[in-house]
Amino acid sequence: MYDVETVRRDFPILSREVNGKPLVYLDNGASAQKPKVVLDTIRRAYAEEYSNVHRGLHTLSTISTENYEAVRGKIAAFLGASDPDTIVMNTGTTEGINMVSYGWAAPRMEAGDEIVLSVMEHHANIVPWHFLRERQGVVLKWVAPAADGSLDPQTVIDAIGPRTKLVAITHMSNVLGTVVDVAAITRAAHERGVAVLVDGSQAAVHMPVDVEAIGCDFYAITGHKLYGPSGSGAIYVRPERLAEMRPFMGGGDMIREVHRDTVTYNDAPMKFEAGTPGIVAQIGLGAALDYMTGLGMEDIAAHESDLRDYARGRFGGLNWLSVQGDAPGKAAIFSFMLDGAAHAHDISTVLDKKGVAVRAGHHCAGPLMDHLGVTATCRASFGLYNTRAEVDVLVDALELCHDLFA
Ligand code: PLP
């Protein structure tokens, strides 16, 4: 039985005040808070078990390497990947997608080849493809969601043409909370010989993920949204794509032998992890995934669905609040504006005075802002420790904004 009050006690920061009010943290879409077990794991990793990995034969290096490598297996299990060697550990989604852009897509795409992507993508799943457009003449083909924010997989499938080499698509919009049927898209793309990269930065936080059931070629996640440390993360790469991919960065750890005239590379996934990795960040991510798995991803999803429905009901009573997107099955992520009123930044500032943390701005989703015809929104994004009472605090604070600005 999911007991949110017990869960909240696991997060030290949630007991602090902001501007004299209890903190109501609704900026989980940007980054989530960390449970005590993650903080304790980080401390222990530095205070008692720290050394570089893969390099020394001494005891601490062995412990550190074992702790670090164990995380690869935890990430694989968390994502439903049967082989831990399909997991490349990195600093997060941005690095993962850039690795695919430089290492896999760039060498096999020519001028006129196409990448299909949705206007809901985060800049991390746009800019690495713009690099290919600028440098190699690759064409970006955009698909848009329906008015309610849902994205019919057929729209994406219909955009795939004879020159399409890749579909790069989010599993969950960080602005609208829309969940995309990436399994259906992958099936159709693969029938046409097209690879699929899924940005799982948001989805992996809020729902169980099974990359092998999805069937995708790449699935990127980022640790700091998963209640883990910033600078941690991973990307799942299907074995066939791993074999095709060139290393993105060169340096220590990713090589087997280096001579004046030759270099040979390590096997995957080490081949794609050059230099000293974020050892402790990654070990902290392992603790975060254990924590989430311990709570149960189904139970986390059910708790957040309840919050979504409750928030949707409360927002429905505010006829001056415009919420962007209401796709069936969406996550508890709400982007909104107050009709005819202040800029999102002003709303966020007033909410902050009430202890409520939301994000205001373009949410690194420029094409979606263009599509919606707005320059900025406020976003309340809920996590596993939020409560219905916090929805009420948000609504009270929004009513104050309405009184101030309308
Ligand atoms: N993709 C989505 C959907 C996101 O929400 C984010 C973070 O906001 C990212 C990618 C980028 O993640 P990171 O900055 O951790 O690399």
C-alpha cells in the first residue's frame, strides 16, 4: 500500500520552508529531489569506498568498480533490457542523444536523408539533429500533436518516407505530459527499415518501461529526474546498433591498445565510455533506482494518476486558467497560463512567495511553444512524493495570482 506520508519522510528537503511557507515542490519535470538513501549512498561512496574504476588492482578500486558496474545491471533491469552490456552509462539524456547523433547517425546519413521527429521534443532531442541538418544536409520532418495534445502514432508513421533513416521521438512530453505509443511507432518504423530513438527522460520517471517490449533501438534516460544525482544517466542501445556505432569520445577506458600509429577499442559498452566516468553520481543513481523499484513503478504510477485526476478536477473549476493539452493517459504534468494575465515568470514568482516551486519559460521545447502559439507557460510537474493537499496549495496560490493580475 503506497503511503505518501512515509515516502515524504524519505526526502529531507521536503521538510524545509521556502519564503516562510512549507515547500511545495512541483518542478519535478526539471529535476527531482533526492531520497536519504541516495544521499547516504553518495556519502559512503566518497567517505569509505572511493577510488577510480577499471584501473587499479587495489581493494578500493575493486570495490568502486564493483559498485559502479553493478549500476549497469540495475539500469538494465529498470528498463527491461536483458543484457547489461546494452547500457551505456553517461551524464544524462543530452549526452546519450549526442552520442547517437555523432556515433551512429552522422556516419550513415547523407544530404536528403530524413529524421522524423515531433514538435513536442525537448531541445536535447532536436539540436543534435540540427547539427546533422547544418553539417550534412539532413532533412528534419516534423509531426505535430492533435489539439488535445495527443499524438496519433499513425501521424508519425505516415511521415516516414523512403529517405527516412531515423525516428527520434519522446515517450512523454515534458510540457504536456502526453504519452506517446512508441511501441506502435517502432513496429511500423522497423517494417520500413528505420531505426527509432526514444527520449525516455520523463517517461521512465512516471511509468514502468520495457525497452525490449517497445523494441526501440535507443532509449535515453537521465538520472537527476529519476531521484538520482545530476550528472548521472544512461542510454540503452540495441545490440545491432551498438555494433554499428562509432565511438563518440576518445580517451582512457574506451581503448584496448594505443600505439603511435594504431588504436584498438574496448568492447561495447566501455567503447562508448571514454575517460573517468561520473563514478559516484552513477552509484547514487543505482540507489535511486533501487528506491523507486522498492516503492514499485506501478504503485508510483497509480499514485501520480490520482494526483493528475485530482489536479485536473481542481483546475477545471478555474475558468481563467488555460491548461495546455489533456491527452488521454497523460502524466501529472500541467502547463498553464492565466487568461489575459501576467507573464509566466510573474506567476511563478508569486507562487514562489507561497512556497510553491514551478517552472516558467519555454521548457526547452521551442517548436512546441511555436506550435501552441505561446512564448512561455508555467509548468507544475508532480512526482512520487506530492500530495492532493499540495494541489490545493497550488490552486490557492493561483487564485491569489488571478486576484493580483486579472
Ligand atoms: N528530454 C526531455 C523530455 C527532458 O524533459 C529533458 C530535461 O528536461 C531532457 C531531455 C534533457 O535531460 P538532461 O538535461 O538531463 O540531459
